[in-house]
Amino acid sequence: MKTMKIIREIKRRKVPIVRIDKALNKYDDIVLFPDKLEKANEMLRTVGLPKQWIKP
């Protein structure tokens, strides 16, 4: 079957299938969605982060 052949090829590859374009680095210091960032920060301020589980 063709699907099985593709799955075997994916498992055998040494190179990642997905590559990130280096041209996207120009957005490193830019906030693309300031309204969503502000909403997320407000939620973190009011609700907070979940407590971390400690194993006995």
C-alpha cells in the first residue's frame, strides 16, 4: 500500500520534514497580535498559573 510506504519513509528520514524559513526571524522582536497578548497577560494576572504537582 502506498500509505505504508510513506510512513516507512517518514520514519527512516534523518532530516526533519518541516523546516522553518529563516526569513521569519525578522519578526522576532515584533508583537504581531498585541490585543491577544494583552488579553493573555490579563488572564495570567487574574487567574494565575496552575499549581505544580509534586511527587511524594
